[in-house]
Amino acid sequence: MSASAIAIVRLEEKHLTTAQILSTAVNWPHRRQDWSFALKLGRGLAAMDRDSLVGTIIWWPFGQHYARFGMLVVSPSMQRRGVGRFLIEAALRDAGGRTVLLNATVEGLPLYEKFGYKPIGVVRQHQAANTVPASAPLPEGASFKPMQKTDLDAVITLDEQAAGFRRAGLLRALKKIGKGIILEQGGEIAAWSFLRRFGHGYVIGPVGARREMAARALIARWISDRSEFRRIDVPLSSGLSPWLEDQGLARAGEVVAMALGEPPIPLATGPRLFALANQGLG
């Protein structure tokens, strides 16, 4: 079957059981619930060979100026036939001229480069099947606090300063399905983070903080809470990778952060993002 015979339609909840099978075939850890969460937050497209799902992409709008692409997967039997290119072209039309961000595997780099994407960083994944108690000193005068609904507006504002664009819907959704924690210092939020079920266990992120010490303290708290599988995706620029290895979270791969269009500009004097929600969502 050639790609010219493929129909691009809206990805719907009814497609997701098959989508999860496709992602398992290419060694993604995503559960059916992870697919559903991603689709509810964004807009999905499906590549159909008659009645069979052979490829997907989901994109998430962040206002009128930015979007993120992810969940691009093509059936192994249909790879190298142009299906991925068709899906990206359709998603770009759908995104309506927004700057588009994504994280690309080494295998996917050549395809994205053909569309004009430029590298803007590297993201490294760390994980551990059985985490051990981690240690990181608390900043002086700081204390942990469970994130409440009343904290979300302040967290959303800080996250916008760190990311360079507003992600209110994503953060509210993460709070609903997972847990949030805040590090307070001097009556202000010094750092914030989320933990949720994902893939083989739990994913830590996003993590934002005014200082690296505060980010480490929050991550150490999540690592030490339980013994189940933990995963975290950190920008290489965060400087956290060596420390994570010291805490028992081994390197598990890298992706290239890319942008098509002018990338967002975080507030220079504001907080930083030290970890992603995960590689797809950013």
C-alpha cells in the first residue's frame, strides 16, 4: 500500500486501543490511559489504510502563537512510505502558522529537518526501576507543601515565565490526574513539580524552580516517596543529569528539541524549567 492511498482523518478515542498497539510495536511505554490523556489535551490526526489505523500524530495548541507536536507513530509495516510526512503536513496545516515545538529521536531528525525544523536543545531521559532514597539539601527557610487548587494560578504564571508561553490547560490537567508539590521559601513559591502515573510507572514533571537547589529538593522528594519505577526528562542545559545519575536514575536516551519558527523566549530574570511533563508534551 502506497502513502497516496492513505486517508488522514481526526484521531478519536475509538482509535486509541490500536494506537497503543502501534506505540508498543515501536517500544514506547505508553498505556492506553496515556494516549487518552494526550488526546484530550490536544488535537489528533490518524492515517488510515481503509479501516486500519497505520499512523498518528497529536498536536497541542498553546494560545495563538505556539504549538507542540508529539505522538507521531507509524506502523512498522508502513514506515519509509511517506506516512509520517503526510501526518506532519496535515498537522502543520491544522496548527495554522504557529511556531511548532517538538522533541525528535535520532531516527526522526532527517524528516523534521526537511520541513525546516531547527535544533534548540537536547533532552535526556533518566529512569530507574527501583529507586532508592535520594538526598538534596533544602534551601534555607524552605518547606514542602502539597499543591492545592488555589495554588494553580500562581504556578501557571511562574510556568509561563519559565516556558515562554502559557500552558494553563496542561498544568490543570496534570493536577487532576496526579499530585503536585510546592517548595515555599520566604512566603513565595520557590519551586513546583508534578508526579503522575505514566508508562511503566511514574513520571516526574514538569519541574520549575527559581534555583537548581530547589529543583533538586523537589525531585529528591518524589524519588524517595516510593520504590516504583520513576522517569524524568530533563533539558541537558538544566545541569541535572550527573546529579540524577548519582541518585540512581540511569540515562535512558536522548532526543533533540526542535522548533519550526521563532522559539519562545522565557523571562530572563524568571524561574527555569528543569524537567518536562514528558518528551511528547514538553
